[in-house]
Amino acid sequence: MLNFEEAVKNCKREDATLFTFENAFEFEAIRNLFPDYYFTWINAEIEEELEWLYEPFEERINGKNSVATCIAFYSSPAKSYNYYYPCTSRFHSICEKSLDSFHQWVD
């Protein structure tokens, strides 16, 4: 498990980026890759579209403060949610590569 900065660097070493989704559809498409009962670092461009621990979405009630600025997803069959945590916390991470780089690699 890695802190947020280590997770980003680890993905860069693999010529990839930390999983970033642009909409809820993209998030749902890979949701089964998140390990159950663990937190996983994510990047989010549209935070309002995430499933948050507390709805409706508001940064402050979902843990965002001067220390907790990174988002982690908790996966569970009973309840899954996103929450802000200190970036120094150690969680799982998922890297992604663009299809363009994949096609170049296959050729």
C-alpha cells in the first residue's frame, strides 16, 4: 500500500497515471477492480458525481480540510463510498494507460 504521492510515482514508473475518471460511467466500468474492504486512491475530475459517504455532496462533511485533500474509494458489498483522507495515508491504487500507448506497445 502506498501514500498518494507514492501511488502517482508508481504509476509514472509504469508509464501510466493514477486512475482518473471523467464521469460516473467511467467509474462504474472499472468498479469491480477495487478490492473489497479496502480503500483505493483515485483522481476525480467531477467530484459531485461520486458516491460519497454523506449525501448530498459537500466537501467539508465528507472529510475535506487543510490536511485531508486526497480522495479514496472504499469498496464493500454493503456500502461503497468516497471520502477525503490525508494524502499520507497508505491505500491501494489503480493505474491506467491510454489505449494509444497500449496500441503502440502491441505493435
